[in-house]
Amino acid sequence: MLAAALFAAAPAAAQAPTGPYAPYHGEIPFNCELQQAGTGTDFPDPDADPFCVEFDKTQQNVTDFGLADFLSKEPARVAAASPKCFYFQHDHWTGSVVQGGQPEAWHWDGRYFFDKARGEGGVYVENFRIGGQPADWRPYAPPDFQPYLAPGGGGGVLMSGEVEPDPRCAERVDSPIERRFVYYHRAPRGKVFRKRVTPIRLRTLRALVIRRLGPAHERSHHTDRWDVDGGGQLRAAWRGTALDRRVALLLTTSPGHSRGRVNPGDSATAARRALRARAAFRVAGYRVFEAPRRTRSRLLLGTRAGKLGWLAIADPRAVGERRLRGTLRNLLSE
């Protein structure tokens, strides 16, 4: 019964094909917002595709009919997922006789996805328990899965090659631009110049930046943020109207971006000396230093606890002295 429940949790396209396998660590493979559905089926954006959703399935009790309520909602959840081309689900399962009481019958946290364009799927499970005790979930998994699963109750498997891609879905990602919008990817490493952080220049239209990098991984306070290969983020602040919104300031926290031999994460003292930067002001817990100023660009360094936290370039025509601190504060907010 437990094995049936476990593999019923995975979307149909990700279930136990007999083809090639690889490790899967539960990451979201798509550009999407993880919609919170709680214990129900009221999705904030039911038409999204990629469709990414998180469920609370921890109320599978007997005495309060929680298990019956859970089972009654599963068909609607499957129906919402089935027509999608790109689907990811994160859920949390707990079964018990009395809600919140002991003994706990079972528990696991699962992540599953399917990609009909590529004919791929994945299943990942962690925190697997039976009777409240950590358990090995390999005996409940198909034999071909077991080499990719951990004895301590976790692990996952990526499956590909045995499910034919759906031509309708494949058409949605048959160009590089379309793939950037559908699939999660990191911005490339690069150099920090006076007017450019690879591959984005100051004053570039926001629409062109998004075409090049894909949708931002995070948005906050009129800024867009992209994860960078090697860690950290590239963050952009915008100025202008909706139809003419351009990059006014670029800030990187990524060690994959460098100005000469200076990278975020380096010694603050060494960075200041290398870039001949002088103290300017403080903002959001950072001491800000500025390299010798140019007419149409400013190079700023943010240091804290003896380390270089970030590098930034600003267009002084778009971000004047009065706006600079507020713009940096927005870019540095979590």
C-alpha cells in the first residue's frame, strides 16, 4: 500500500520507464513560480505552463477523515497536471491515525517533474520515515531505480529516452530563445567592464536583456535578478517607462564575474587597492568604495567583514547621487 502511494505521487510521465537513468537531486528544471496550493486544488495560476506547484499532504489521518479528503482531491490534481507540457511538483506526505498524534504511519517529502518536450521525468524523495523512524525507501522502488537511491531514505532518479516526446510540446522549445524562457539556466560568467557586466550593457532595453538571459529568477523592488554559473547573482535596476525601460545599474555578487583579477569574495583590502577605490558611503550594511570616476559610468565596490561582497556599475545619467543609495538598497534587499 505504501509503495503504491509513493509512486502514485509521481506524475504519470515520470513513472518507472525501463530506459536510461541518471541521478536527480530534486531541482526545478523550469523557469516558473512555485504555486502554493496547500491542502487544496485552488491554483493561483492554473493556466501556467511550465506549471510548478507545492502541496501539503500531511493531513492523511483516519479519525478526522483526512485520508478520505486527500484521496478525493487527487483526481483534480492529476487533471490539472496532465495537459501540461512542463510540470514540477513538490509535496509533503504524512499518514497517521490521529492528526498530529503518534504513531506516525508514514512520511516523505517528494519532488517530481515531467517534460513532454524531451520525454523526460524525475522522482526525488527525502525524509522517508515509516512508523516515525527513518527508513530505506529502496525496497519500495523499481529495481532499476535502486542504484540511485540512498540507504538513509533519500535520493532520486532522472528517466529519459523511453517516453516519446510530444511534438506539440517540442515545438514550444525548438529555438534558443524559447528554451531560455522554459528551462531554468544560469547566466554566464564574465567580466565587469565600465559599462558592461557580461553579457549586459548599461542602458540596454529590459526587453532585450530578458530575450538574452531569459526571465529573471527573482524580481524585487523594481529589479531583476539572475543566478550566475558558479554561484551568486547578477542584478539589474531599471529606469524609464514601461515601453522604454533600460538598465541603469548592474550589480553582481558572483565570484564568476571579475574586474581584472578582482572577484566578489576576495579580500576587501586587496580589491580596494587593485581598483584604487576610495571610501564613499555606507548602505545596507556594506561599506561602499568607488574606483576613479568616469564621465558616463561609476564602478562601485561593496565590502563587509573583510570581504568584497559585490561589484556594481552605474549610469550616472540614470542614477544620480540622490538616487544611488536607494537603488543599491533595493538591489541588496533579500
